[in-house]
Amino acid sequence: MKRLRRTKIVATLGPASNTPEMVENLHRLGADVFRINMSHLDRGQLAAQVAMIREVEARVHRSITVLVDLQGPKLRLGRFTGGAAELAQGAHFTLDDNDSPGDTSRVYLPHPEILSALEPGHTILIDDGKLRLEVEEVAPGHRARAVVRVGGKVSDRKGVSLPDTTLPLAAMTDKDRADLEAAIEIGVDWIALSFVQRPEDIAEVKKVARGRAQVLAKLEKPQALARLDEIMDVSDAIMVARGDLGVEMPLEKVPGLQKRITRNARRAGKPVIVATQMLESMITAPVPTRAEVSDVATAVYEGADAVMLSAESAAGQYPQESVAQMNRIAEEVERDNLYWTIIKAQQAEPEATGSDAIAAAANGIAATLGISTIAAWTFSGATALRLARERPDSTILALTPKREAARRINLAWGIHAVVTRDASDVDDMTFRACKFAVRSGLAKVGERIIVIAGVPFGTPGATNMIRIAFITEEHAAAA
């Protein structure tokens, strides 16, 4: 199934999309990656969800990527007498370690690590930022007295956000560790980690994963942005989690951060997903707002590897329409000459490695000769990812003997992954690259493709060869 766009679409599974028929429909309409959100799924159901996706994958004969999103720590208030309280602007309010029900003057905060880390002047946000408090004085580990800057009604167990406070919390809870082990045992492709504050958070997950799944850092806290380069170095991919970023930072800063993160990720050759509220109104409406269409288009124009649907596909009334709409937006943007002007203007210099040099050369040759397909023989997927970093006009046909590699790189921009046995020699490499280009609908008889590979075959990281090949009737017959 040939996609008409390079940008990938991530669709979140949920009650609205929890059948094999719906998963297949969403895939055919444009979903390349399915996200399973462990915040809303019992661990016992995970294997069934993944099996459902793999069943569809076998039916459509196309690699489908599974991304499991770990919940991360959930910071919440305790309970109130009567279930709620009204906090007046300018009033004083205390968060403490007393587990009795709260009132208009205080509430229990069941997180001693927060009470130990808060300092005077720090901001406390409650209920996705609807209420804002400023800490005035603290008794470390016991209570924090704050003044209410933005008041309102607050009820039991509302979430707490701390934009100024670096917490001595690991990004993984006990639940996350159990979910992570289960996901890796089942054989998912990507793990998304929430609540990332430091590179060590990612390193901890990678230590458990041991290469059995790739690790994606969700950037949703200001503390992570302060160490962006370090986090990007240790991550396999990045997600711009705009929902939480928009709570913990001024909203007007989020678009600029999205652009900065997207460009930095591309420069590093790491896939980047733009997420949250992209077609939010389609949860309840069959068409999006004009602003939402513009928002998705902006992410595509910026060269994001993927754009993501959350509740739109998981719990909305129009999951199929949401995927189809996002697909149409991406296709239309990529037909615009301005898109390619922007993409080329952001192109980074290749790094001083053989793989980067070959990828840059293949991109240059394809542009000069007007070649529409670059076939990359890749064992681990790294060669295809370096090509994706170049953002060529050509489709990237990644040929790999490892199904796991095909699924993982399917997240990245412009890659059409095919699983096949490794090449035995240069002639076999060229012939089968041409055959699969025809079979995938990427080239026709009489056209040329570029083939890149590493010799000796089957050696990870050995990309050192580039070749131009003509598609013949023999290739078409073999396809």
C-alpha cells in the first residue's frame, strides 16, 4: 500500500477504535502507528491490543508500528470535605502532610517529595492550570503555605503541576515498570516515557529495554527543555507533548518550542512526533476547525516525522474521519512547493560518518536525476533513518531482514519499510531492490532508482555503497 505522503500519522487506540475492523480501517485511511495509552488501559488487556494490531498487519501485508505510552507519576491532591472547596483569589491556602479531608484553607498533598522540593516563589498549578498558587513559606517535608493568585473551585484528587520545581522523582512508577516489562515481553516497537525531567530518566528505561524496544522521550515539562540536547542524545525519538507543556508554560511559548524541538530532532536524526489537541473538535464533530487544520499543517510544514491523534481516534465519535482528515492535510501540504522550500532551507550538514555521507550523496543524486525512489538495504534501520534526516524528494524504500527494524523505522518521515531476506551479493541486492520498488508501486519499467547498502552484507553500520539501477521488464515480472 503506497502512501502519498511522507509525514506519518499516529492514532491512539481506545473504546472508539478497539476492534480489528476499526484498526484496519484506520490503517487503510492513513494511520501508520498505533499508540496504546497505559493511563487508560489495564495491563491485562495489553497483549490482546497488540495481537489485534499484529493480526491487521498480517492481513494488509504492511509493517505497522506499536507505541506503548507509559503513564508516569500522577501528582494529585487529597480529598475535600463535601468533595470540593472554593479558593478565593488572594486567600492563603496550605498543602500539607495531614491526611484528613481539606477545606477552603488547606488540603492533604500525598507526595512528601513535593513538600520537600517546593521553595518560596514556586508556582503550583491545580486542575490543568485552572487554579494558580504561589508558595510563600515552607516547612520542608510537612507543608507549604501559598497565596491563591487565580482562584476557583477545586475538587477531590485534582492534578498538580509544578513548572518551577525539579522533583526528586523517577519518571517510572512501580506501575510503569510492570507495564514496561509486559510491553517488551509482548514485543512492542516503541516505549514513550512521560514526566521526563533529565536524561537519566530515559537511560533508566533503556537499561530495562536492552534494545528490545526503542525509547521515545515525551517533552512535557520545563525541566526537560533545560536539558533538551542531553535528553535528545540518549533518546531514540522525541514527542512534543503540547498538552502538559501548555499547562506548565505560558501558552504563547509553546509554538516556538515546537519549532525548536522539531528542528533540533531533525538535526540529530531522531524522529519527532507533534501531539495533543491537533483535531480536538473532531471528538464530537465530523469536521475540524480551520485553526486545527492550520495547526496540523504547520507541524507538517516544519518537517515533523509524525502528527498524532489522541482522544480523536481513541474515544471520539469520528475516529475514521479524524484519520482521513489528517491524511488529507498532510498530503495537501506535501504537494505545496513552499513545503519543499522550507524543508530544504532547514537541511543540516551531514555528520562526518560514512552513513551520512552516503545518505547525502544519494539525496543529491536523486535530486539531480529526478529519481523518485531511494532503496536502502538496512539491518538495524539506521541507514534508513539517516536518509530520512536528509528529507529527500524521493520515497525511501527500506529493505531489511528484521521485522522489528521495519516496524521501528516506520515511525520516521518518508520511509516505506519492506521485510525481506538479506542480499547475498551486489547483483542480488540491485535486482531485488528494483523488484520491490515495482511491487510497492514506487517505480515503473524504464525508470531509475538509487540503491544504497553496506558491504559485507548483514553488517550493522557499514553503509558504504551507492548504485543507480534501471527498472526492466524482468524486475516487473518478478514483482
